[in-house]
Amino acid sequence: MTDLSKLESANTAIIGSATTVADLETARIEILGKSGNVTLQLKTLGSMSDQERRERGPLVNQLRDRMIEYIARRKAELEAAELDTKLAAERVDLTLPPPPERRGRVHPTMQVLDEMIAIFAEMGFGLAEGPDIEDDFHNFTALNFPPKHPAREMHDTFWLPQDAHGERKVLRTHTSPVQIRTMQRTNEKLPGWIANGQEPPIRVIVPGRTYRSDSDATHTPMFHQMEGLVIDKAIHMGHLKWTLDTFIGRFFETPLVETRFRPHHFPFTEPSAEMDVRCDRSGGDVKIGQGDDWMEIVGCGMVHPNVLRNCGLDPDVWQGFAFGFGIDRLGMLKYGMPDLRDMFASDVRWLEHYGFSAFAAPNPATGLS
Ligand code: DAH
């Protein structure tokens, strides 16, 4: 018997006597591992003369191949045997209750957003969207913010670094730039989801993220707004008031919520107003319709003639109103969260408490679950 055939029968015996997959792995390392007995044989080839290597090389390599194959075959046998043993030993008790499943919750902002969309959709509003990173033109200039005017600073804007064309984009400070995108047709090649030039009459809502460098109990650097825009003939402030009051009644599911309109200034509306909802924030929770606090939830007004002109619409023919809601703020009021910052702190305990089941019964006011 040559030394190689002795080695082969010894190895075959080791492999054959392995009774578990783990044993077999130990045998494999002994044979084919870094310093396994066949590996060492392969290593000796390097120091042989050409003549010797030509003779012995193929023999050692064939031995290695047979070992690999034999180990694989044995492994399949052992695995099948182990599975049989396991199947014979284990029983599945179908009467046991399933292990508790951890359910995700719908974030209050998304819940409120769905509720708002349902109510406005019923009033005939469509949806429009725009990008979070905006240019100065859409975020400010076309909305009638004069150049270099301090009003641009009223938003604590996050500016992006100057790009190669010397332009500084912004994280949009409000959803109002989508008003411009909705009214003004552009020849730019835009992705399909970005609003682009719709003929009046227009009736859209624009939900989205907005950004300002601001943080306290009612402000966070990222928050959500819902813009509304209506453009038609003979539209007046009465339509605006009716729309917002009707919305509030449906959203809070009671006609008793008290609102007030305060005169305000926005460059893109004339006249402009803010609407507040009466609430009580004294006890840690926010309660609507009672107390002496007012929470501002929407800015609004009649679209400024300059804005219409900037979008190619004749203000003597078309008029309209617009509004911009804080979506998260509405959530705070409706669901009693005292601090806006908690909404975005990603604290799972908070989300479990204030979040909504994705499979809840439909809300009778909105028909949404
Ligand atoms: N863009 C305003 C803000 O973020 C809110 C707003 C006010 C939107 C009046 C409007 C509007 O469309 O007409 O403070």
C-alpha cells in the first residue's frame, strides 16, 4: 500500500465514523483544514523536483477531490438523519396561542394627514406636491417676497451651500411654493409627481414637510404643513372662512370648536389672516374648545395679485384664496399632546401611546380607519 492509499483509508475511516454534522466538521478540518493531512501533502509538492511533482501532483489532487466528495456525501447523510430524528421527536401543538406579535403604530401626523385629506377630498380638493429642496424663486420671489426684504428672514430659513451656478437652494420654509408650481407652467423637465401648471379653476391641497430653524413646545425644525389653494372667478374671503370653519367642524367632529380670525401679514396674500383655535393648555394636556389659550393653526388670505401675475394669471379675471395648516399642530390639539418636539423624538413608548392602530374601526366623521 502506498503512503497515499494508507492516508486515504485512514481518512475514510474518520469520515465514516463521524456520527454528527459537528463531528464531521472536526474530521474535515483534520483532513482538509489549513494543516490537515491532505493539505500538508499538497504543500510538499512545492519542494519536489519537476519530475516528482508530475507524478505525485495528480495523485494528491485526486485524493483531495475524493475526500471533498466523500465528506459532502456523508454530510448529506448525517443531515437527513438529524432531520429525521428531530421530526420524530418534535410535535407541533396547534392549540397553543401564537406568541405575542409586536405591532407597529401609525404616527399621529400620518393619521391626521389622512383625516385631513379625506375631508378636503370630500369638498372637491385634489392633491399636489412639490420638492422639499426649493429654489429662492418658488419659496420667496414668486410669492411676492421683495428681494433682500427682511420678510425672507421671518422664516429662519435653512439655506444650502452655494451650488456651481452660485445659487443657494433652501429647505422649503412652507408649502406655499407649491402654489406657484401649481399655477405656473414651466418648460423644465420635472418628475411627474411635481405639480406643474394647471389651468384654473384650481382647487388643491398640498401636504408636505417644511423646515425652519426653530425649536420649542410648538415649533420643531422639521414639521408638516398642508397648503390649500383655490383659484376661480369671483372668489372672496367668505369662501375662505366657510371652507376653514367647515373643515374645523368636521376635523374635530363637533361644530362647537371656537375659532378666531386675526388680521396678519403675509407677502403672498392680501388681506391676510391667521386662524386660532380656543384651547386649554394649563393641565399638561391640550384641550380644545375650552380655556383661555388660543393656538394658531392656519395662516390664510386672498392670493395677492402679484402672485397671480407672477404665475401668468390675470388678477382681473382670476381670484382665489390660500391657506397653510400646521398638520402636527392639529394633531396636538385633537389628540392632546402637549409638546410638538415629542412627535419627532422617535421614542417608541410615546409612539405606542399616541400612535394609531392601522386596523382601527372606521372613523364615523371621515370614513377612514
Ligand atoms: N406659508 C405660511 C406660513 O408658513 C402659511 C400660509 C399663510 C399659507 C397664508 C398660505 C396663506 O397659503 O395664504 O407661515
